[in-house]
Amino acid sequence: MSTPTSKAADLIARENQYGAHNYHPLDVVCTKGEGVFLTDVDGKRYMDFLAAYSAVNQGHNHPKIGEAMIAQIKTLALTSRAFRNDQFPPLLEKLCRLTGFEKALLMNSGAEAVETALKAMRKWGYDKKGIEYGKAEIIVAEGNFHGRTTTIVGFSTDPDSTSRFGPFTPGFVIVPYGDLEAVRRAITPNTCAIFMEPIQGEGGVVIPPKGFLQGLRKLADESNTLLVLDEIQSGLGRTGKLFAFEHEGIRPDGITIGKALSGGYYPVSAFLANDAVMDVFTPGIHGSTYGGNPLACAVASAALDVLVEERLVERAAELGRHLEQRLRSMKTDKVQEVRCIGLWAGVQLHPEAGGARKYCYALKDRGMLCKDTHVDTIRLAPPLVITQEQIDWAVDQLEAVLS
């Protein structure tokens, strides 16, 4: 593991002195991004294989998105939702036409989109399904990651997420991920929704058994229950489809999106649903000062255009097949399992390999940035603008450090 230079070390020391220690980042201090590359304060360039957890699917500093942001910031950045703005309606229409949902509710962070969805699920349960007030239940999955608010971490099974933050919000039933029978057993007359990630990203790119999403859709239909999916990391092209649920040919009742919705320029998120769900919101019961602001809308509109015009979804599907083939053909005895869908992979190491973090540091020294999760998993998620040659180079580095 290389030692940070004096310039990087000084910045790291100041961060450690003046910042809360709520992250454990790799010791690389970035100052510039372009496409699939990041450059540190000492001028060393790295290939980014994390893509800010899919926020920069369009690549770092995409010029079209940046130009849209600069143009809008010169005219109007914020009005709050007390007044209307001319960027908001076109983005709503673009989102709905692209995704097939009838309504969009814009927020800022991914966690805010999830909180919005949770409110919608519960209120739908009371208003539309007739559940007795205060008794609505939402079925969620073990190993989930939906954000960091106190309500959301209350139904996490990650010890770090739940570390002494209770008491937690009731009303959540946790079942094993990928287990349809467990979901079936958990459904009661008080169940208002099933809420899950179609692929667990933070969990290490955990892909459920084939037919799981179809089974969830069937169970939800049979029990008059909503099916809402968190597509904040998996959506907008990452898996080789616009949304991961498309791999099983289903339609959920609602989804949460964020991350790549802004191409990494600005926090923008949304809850998307059809009228029957979204109509539970009436004036005054939910909102956000910054949600749907004109700057966010201009940025998100350009980010969506880039996904479509540069065919990044199709690119992820094509290059994802190549990435999976290369990962599975690596010559190493340290890999227990490779999970890959589109340009998203979890390389699961054997416990005897000694943990994934040291290999991430070894990759950093070779000019490749990725991140460990859950001790033994290396996550790979490059910007969707990556080339096949760049994938080959990256897998060569991974194979070298794991050999």
C-alpha cells in the first residue's frame, strides 16, 4: 500500500481533524474527473470503477450536463415550491414518458425519495386498502440498503446502520432476500407494501433467484398489496436495462430513483408511481424546499438525454456481457463467486483471502479505484461510457492483484 504524498496527507489530516469520522474512504484525494477517470491532487490518474455508487453513469463531468447546469444557474436556481418554475413541468413529462409511470414526485437525496415512497405506501394502505390507522406493515429484505435516515436504518440488518440509533419506527417486517415463501408467510391483512431492491447493490451486487420479482408481483396482486422497488443504484442503465425490474418483464407500482438522475452534478431524486398511488399526496402533507428546483430539473433533464442519446443502457448490456466473461475467466483461487449484471459486478472473495479492502488498495496503486463492501466483496461499477479496452485493462489489474 503506497503512502500518501505530503499534499494528500495534509488534506487527509485536516479532514480527519475537522470532519466527522462517519466514512472510511481509501486514501486517494481526487481533484478532477473526466469520463471514466479521476485525477488526484498529485496528478495521478485513476480509472473509476465505483462511479459514485452509480451517480456518474454518464461519466465524470459530462459536458452536456455541465453546460445545462451552467446555463440554468445563470438564470434561476431556486424558487421553492411556493411558486412554479418553467423547468419543472418539462422534466416531469420527460420522466413519465421515459419510464412509463404516470406521476413523479421530485426530492433531493436518495434517502428522501425512499422516505417519500414509505409515506405513499402507508397512506395508500390506509386510504385505499382500508388498513386500520397505525397498523400498516411494509415487508422488506435482509441485507437491504435504502439510506441512512432513522426510519430507514430501523429496518436495516446491518449492525453499523443500526448502531445505537433506536428506538426505531415500527411497521416493518424483515424477510430473507430472494425467498418468495418467506414473503408469502409475512403477508397479512395489514400489509400495505412489499419494498425491496431488485438487486442489492450495497449488499455486494446480490442478484435474487430468477423469477423472484415475478413472484413478488404475483403475491402483491393476490393480496392487494403494493410492490415498490428501490432502483436508486440499479436504475437508469446500470444493469443493461433502464430499470432492473425489466429483466423479469414486470411493472412495480412505484420506484425510487436518484444517483444517475443528475449525472453526479447535483442531488436529484424522485419517487415514480401511477395515479392510484401518487394521488394519496395532497397539498401540505409532503414537500421539500429544494425538491424540483429549476437547477435540479435542468440538470436531470440533460442527464436523461445523455442516457438516451448515447445509448448508455444498450452499451451497459453489451459491455456487461464482456465484463462478466472476463471476470469469470480470471486465473485466481481467491474468488468464491462472481455476480454480474450489466456493468455491475460483485467479486466475492473466499474468507481465506484476507478481506477485500487490501486488494482495493493494491488496485489503487495500479491506477484503478473500486470499493470493498461487507468485508469480502469487491464491487465493480464503472461509468457506462467505458470502452471494452478499458474493461480489459481493469480486469487485468484485478487478476494481477488476486493472483
